[in-house]
Amino acid sequence: MSSRSFWSIAAVFTAVACTGEPTPTTDTAADTAAKDTGAPPVLSPSDLANGSENIALVPSIVETQRAMEAAGITTQLAVLIGEKPYDLNNDNKDNVAVRSGVIIANLLLTVKDSKKEQLQDQLTKIRAGMSTLEGGSDIDAMLADIEDRVKGDSVTRDDLLKEFDQLSGAVIPELEFNGQKRIVPLIQAGSWLQGANLVAKAVKKEGKPEAADSMLKQPAVVDYFIQYVKNEGSEKAPAAITEKLAESLTTLKGLAEKKEPFTNEDIDLVIKTTDDVLALL
Amino acid sequence: MISTLLALAFVGAASADELEAETCLRAKVWDGYAEGWGIRTMTTSALQNGQTKNYLVTLYKGNEYQIRTCADANVKNLDVYLYDLNGNVVKRDETTDREPWFGYTPTDTGTYYVVLHARELVAATTPAGVAMAVTYK
């Protein structure tokens, strides 16, 4: 991924971080810039779609939790995560990618309050997943560093949350995974699917199915996942998880396009559909 | 260590110009964390004079968003817009500079395009490095 040394970069930026002083920004210059009266470019829907990038498309699970709270759902997603042993012997990369996405989502939701052993277990699994997926030496070094700091109790849980928020939003989507283009979408699909499952369980618990409308009606996101799961980069026979994922995403797309507010039956279908995929991981 | 992660996010930047843009944006995102802003994504690109770059983005009802950008010194005026799927401009920056940004709070969950436009470069024949981040709280 890079010819620059992770550790040289780490040294520079750790030094900055350790000062405790915010890095100066140039907002002042922007705020005082001359008013721009130029007309915006005229872009048709096809102009916009052609060549657009999807790197910013999928919301993070922390962002989803915040939107859920804004929708009046007070249940914390973290308390709805079930105990589940993952099949770490399954090295099919599709499976590993989706599973890694789920574990990253779980870590993000639980990191502030989880037991140290649980956190270390999640970190070990994510690091193993990134290694299997050929994420490269830089991210491996970064995860090793985090493991060391967790082991030595030298990082706060608030800082860990920020670090993993960035890991899922800004680091992993930029990794090349040795040219395997479907890996990033599958990791994102795992996190998104876990989020959909937990949101559905939260609104069901509170008896407010319509509150899920603003979190689960994202047809463009589902389309993006379907594109990769069904088509791009399928070099070998689909794994069971990929087939079930495609089936589940097709069901979720139908629900995402629904004009009327979600009903209890819709929410039950989201839970069953996502549970079916998550059970295979 | 947080800024280390941001550095790692961009170690694949293709050119020195993109590195300049990402360094500027990284500082802004870093400051934003202190004010409760989380990060959806951060990315870099190279633009020719007058060229646009589009990013599909989902925004949640109930959350606040900021679209932050930085460009290298070859940019005289970078513009950033939010378009809906029908090609209508929903929000835009209104400054003539190379670090435009704006905030947006959607009234409904929806899909939009963030569009970067290299409206005017200093050296028109040399591509410029630009960086874009979507942050939320």
C-alpha cells in the first residue's frame, strides 16, 4: 500500500498528538476568502453517476447509533450484541471480510465499556482477518501497536473509539488488499448488516418500527453491496455466506424501497434476514 | 496516536500535491474530534483545471454533517457542492479559496453527491491535489 514507513509517520504524528495542543488550522483564511459567485456546474443525474466514487457512501455504525438516538430510540445497540463464536478456521476471503466487518462493528459499539479480555479478543480477530485478507504490513503494525497499548493499559477507551472510528471510515476503505476490489465492500457489508440487525432489534424492543425508516431505507447502499456480492470479482464458486448475503441483500433492498413506514412485520423480516447471514459467520 | 491513523489513511497518496492537501485536511479533522465530530471518510484525488469529482454519500436524518476539503497551492479556487440525485444543488460553499467547507443537517435520510470542482488553478496545465472528508455528529 505504501512506500512510506508507517513508523516514520507514526513518530511524526505521535509527537504532534502528545503535545496535547490542537493542530492549527487555516479556517480563518477560508472564512475571510472572497465570496464566490460562480455558477455551479450543471450536472445531470447521469453526469453525477458516471465515475462517481462510493468511498463515502456507507455510514458507520457509530453514526447509525447517533441517528437512532435522534429518532427517539434509547436502546444502546451494544446491549443487543449476542454471544457468538466465529468460525476462525474458515479462510474463504469473502467469509473473512464479512466477519471482519461484523467484529469491527461490535468493537466500535462496545469499546467504551467492554472487558479488557473481550477487547483483546476482538483485536486479535480483526488483526487475523486483515492478515488473511492481505491488508498489508502497515495496518498489521497499527493493530499490533493498539494491542500493545490495550495490554499495557496505556490508551483510554475514548481514544480507542476515535481510533477505530477512523480505522473503519478512513483507513480500511483506502487499503488495496493486494488488488482484491471486493474486500472493502464486503467488510463494509458486514458492518452495515450487523448495524441493520441491531437497529431492527432495538426498534422492535421499543415497539417503534417506523423509527427504523431513517436508518434502514438506504437503497443506494444496498445496491452497492449487491453489485460486489453478485458480480464484481467473483473468481471462484460462491461461498455459502456470499450466496446467503446476496439473498438477504435482495430482501433488504425491497424493504429499503418501501414508501410506507416500516411495520412490525417488516422489522421481523429484517431481523430474520440478517440473522440468517450472521449465523453463517 | 489518533493522528497516526489519519496519516496511515493517506500513505497511499499518489503525489506530493495530494500529500499537501491531505496534511491540511488531516489537521482540520483532528481538530474536529475535540468538538465531537466523527469521521465518515477521508480521501484524496488529483483534478485538472475545471474538472469535477463526484462522491456518492448517504446522510442520516437527525445527524449534523460537515463536508471539509483542502487543496494544494496550485489551486486558486476549489468549490464543493452537495447535489441531490436529480442534479439539483442542495448546498454549496460560497468562498473563493482552496479550503472550502459547509455544514448540512438533512431533514430526511437520503443519498446525495458531494462534488469537488477545481474552478481555477494557478498553473492551468498542472493537476492539483485535493482532499475531502465527510464528518458527522
